Amino acid sequence: MSKPGLILIGAGGHARACIDVIEQHGQFEIAGLVGTANELHTRQLGYEVIATDDQLAELAGRYRHALVTVGQIHSPTLRMRMFEQALRLGFDLPVIVAPSAHVSRHATIGAGSVVMHGAIVNAAAQVGRNCILNTRALVEHDAVVGDHCHVSTGAILNGGVQLGAGSFVGSAGVVTQGLRLGEQSIIGMGLAVRHDQPDHAKFLG
């Protein structure tokens, strides 16, 4: 293949969304997906599930690049485990940014994160590793998003927000500027957060 091959670790709905972004991103050729035993040899948008999790070491000997494409809502545990496993095996985990997204040249995005269609990461924002910034998410200036977070569709993190590692902000959720949300917090869909939240908070309305 003329472009570097990319292995997708996860073969569900989020993988399909990632495939569309990767195709438009244009810098990698999808070499195949990693899924469950039941998913083996099925296809997602034309790409085959070529291996299960216990075959990742073999794939690491053939391919340099991988991306975790497992979704995340209730818990980041699976994404975290697959990310750490990919790192241990020596994969390089690239940052994937949709052409329709905007990432300020003054912002930083960590390894293995994906910035999906129409998302915005503004000046001086910091996004950690293995994050999902979903369709039309907004991470405003000076916000800090920890590793393994999912900022869902249309969610807004206003300026200076600190989102703890492993957290989830549901679709159209809004976090007031300057707030701190602890690690592995869950913010429900469509909710406005106006006060700091502790670790493992479940702000569900």
C-alpha cells in the first residue's frame, strides 16, 4: 500500500465513524480492524476484521500504526486497556483530525486522539491521549482535557475548563468556563454544569 497501514482496534459503531474521518484525513490506508471472535472476517464499510485482541502482537510485527476505535460512554476502561496494550506492543498511535475540524496551531492534541467532523479545539487548549472529540464538539481556549476522555457530539467545554482523565461529556452538554471536573466524571446529555465536580461524579440531571 502506498500510504502507511493503520490498524483499527475496535469494530463497532464508533469504528465506522472513525473510518469516515480516516478516509477524509487521507494520510493512512486502513489495513484492517481488530474485533471480537464473533466479528472476525466480517466487514465494516468495506474493511475486514482481520484479528482479535489476542493477535495484536502479531499485527504489531507487520504494521507500525494503530488507533483505538472502541467507543466510550459509561466507562473508559476498555479504551484505556487497549491503548496501553497498543503502546506496550510498540504501535505508533497517530492523531487523526477530520478536514472539517479546526485545531488551533496553538493547541496540543495527544497521541491516539481523534477530532471528528466539525469539531473545534481553540487556542491554548490541551487535549490528552486517546481522546474522542466527537462531531461538532467545542473545546474552548485554555481548556484542558485529560487522557482517555470522550467529549460527545455538540458538547461544549468553555474556556479554562479542566476535564479529568477518563471522563465523558454527553451530547450537547455544556460546562461553564473555568470549572474543574474530576477524573472519570460522567456528564449526561444536554446538561449544563455550573459547579466543580469531584472524581467519579455522575451529573445526570
